Amino acid sequence: MAITRRNILFNPVDRDKFGRGVNLLKQDFSAGVTTQTLGFAGTPIPVSAYDQFVIWHYVAMNTLTPDSPTNVTGRNSAHRGPIFLPWHRFMLLLFEQHLRRVLNDPEFGLPYWDWATDGDLPPTQQTHSALWTQDGIGGNGAPVTTGPFAFNPDPHAHSFRVFFFENLTTGQLTYTAQGRGLVRQLGDGVSNLPPTLAVSDTLATEHDYDAGSWDAQSLAFRNRVEGWRTGTPESPPGLHNRIHVWVGGDMAPGTSPNDPVFYLNHCNEDRIWEGWMAQHGRTYVPTESAADAPEGHRLKDTIISLVTTATTTPQDMLDVTNLYTYDVLPTA
């Protein structure tokens, strides 16, 4: 039976389970995974179930597809191309399964953050949304000291700690044995979240899933929802990208899953995609036969993941209604 994913703003039970599940995954080293088993040289460092996803996302962002340009518009194995939405859907599904495992709750659905609800507020009120409170997921800070992901400097105390992060100067994956606190800079990078109109306009005007040049210049839905291309009423960055910039801190680099809000954001992006498919059909381009189809982003190309035995493709991710549904889908 399909589970239901709900809005975290209105579902305190799901919110509390999400916070508890994330902290349990941070403490879960039961799989015996190390940096060496993930392909990194040097002394093996234990990697928690949670941090495996952080590293996976970092690796994906730093793996260009074979025919990708090297400039800012170029595709990597999870972004700036058609595979953006199915790649993250696959990631969310695996993460959701881990949450169910540690929570011992087979009916738990990963919640989403409908940031457009907050985006409809005046910019000065958006940082004071219920999401950023002690009873939500904590607030601003360097480090964050409120909510379920608060930092405690006492190394013997329970604390949410960031161990693997991208050095923004060198671009390299960095590890600190003691960990550090989560960093957020709400509203510093851009002043406002995307409003409801930005979502509804995207659903109303973008009839094609993607189009050549299949990158950050594409004139179609995927590029609009990813946020490289914007429209009414936004200026760049848009939608998905704007959330990362608005939250800032650990949401900025390739290790952005360090902030658990990453999953709430991408779950909402997935919900927008599901709303688009309800309106336009479960279609995906490019196919294998498209003349300019980029390798790694075609319909039947394997999604690159840390699950080395997985053969999941974008085609497999087009209809997952047997696994989950959303309580409400956005509309045009």
C-alpha cells in the first residue's frame, strides 16, 4: 500500500519523527561503510547511514557526464540536465527507506516543506516561519543551537554534528573527526523564498519536460523547476536553487544534504514534478534515440549511486504511485 507524504508545516507528528529519524541515522554505523569502501583513498573513516547520502550527493555533483561542457551550464550526473528530478527521487526513496528502518515505522512518509506558503509572506517574516522554531527543525546560526539538529560543543553530549563537508575554497571533501555544528544563514543569500505564483506559473507555462541543449540553458520544465531559468515572478536563482541560496550555510555546497532541510526541499520539488505529470503526463526526454541525447541523462541510463548494484533508470522513476502519494499536489 502506498504511503502518503505530508506537509511538515501542518503535521507535527511527521515533523517529530523526521527529526528523530535523522538523528538515529547520524548514529547508525551498522553497515560498516567507510570512506575507503566508498572509493576514497587513505585511512578508512567510518561513515554513518546519514553521511553516506551527503557523500553520494557530493560525488554526483563532481562527476561530469561524458559529453558535458565544463562551464557553469554543464551537466553532472545529478544536476543541470534531465536526470535532475529522477536522480533526486531515487535518493529520496532510499533515504525514506532508511528512516522507516531506524524508526521501525513502515508507514512513515518523508514530509515536504511547501516553501511557497512561506514565500507568500513578506520577506521579513519568512525567517520566522514555524519551520525554523525550536518545535520545528531549529533556526539560524553558525552553529544552529535550537531544534532537533542543535549543536552541543560537549563531545560526550548528544549533538547533531557535521563531519563531511565541501571546502568552498578548494572544492575538496573535508573531514573533521570531532564534527562541527550545522550552519544556516537564512535570507542572507537572497531575501525571499519563491511564492506560490512562481510554482503555478511554472506548471501552467512549461509543457515540455526538457529540451536541447539539455543543460542549464534548456527552455523547459526541468530547468525551470531546478532554478537556472526563471520566469514570473522570480529573478535568478529560482525555485530549487533559490531554496539552497536562501537557507545558505551548509545548504550551499555539494554536501548540502548535511542540512536535513535538504530532504524537505527536494521532497517538495518531487511533489511539484508529480503535479506537473498529473497535468502533462508521465513523459521524459531525451530517449535513447534522440540525436543530441546526453549520455547519463537518457531515459534508460542507469542513475549513478552509491548502491553499486542498482540499475535504476529515469524510466523507473516516472510512476511511483504504488510506493507513495502526496496529500496535496500543486496546480497551475
